[in-house]
Amino acid sequence: MIRGVPGAQFKRVCTGCPLRERCTTSRTGRTLNVHPQYELLAAARAQAATDTLWPDEYRR
């Protein structure tokens, strides 16, 4: 967790990585944060992708 937000830090791992320049420009390494509402957003995306009636309800 980073400052109360779920995520990951790859500071030391990035140091010797041959793909570092393709992944991050940060001098301290890559940091990933996960949105606090990630699971809710993922469920909404899944519904939008599979529910054929969803676009009609969305446009109302």
C-alpha cells in the first residue's frame, strides 16, 4: 500500500532492468497505484461489455 492506496513500488527492481527505459522515466523506479474503486469500475466495464441492454439504459 502506498499512502493508504493499494499499489506496488518497484524501486530497487527497476535499477538493473533492461526494459526500464521502456517502462518508466522516473529516476526512483516505477510506482503503480490501484484506484480505490477498482472493483466497482471493473464490474461496470464488464457489464457494459456483456449486457446488450446497457447502452439503451445509459443513454436515457
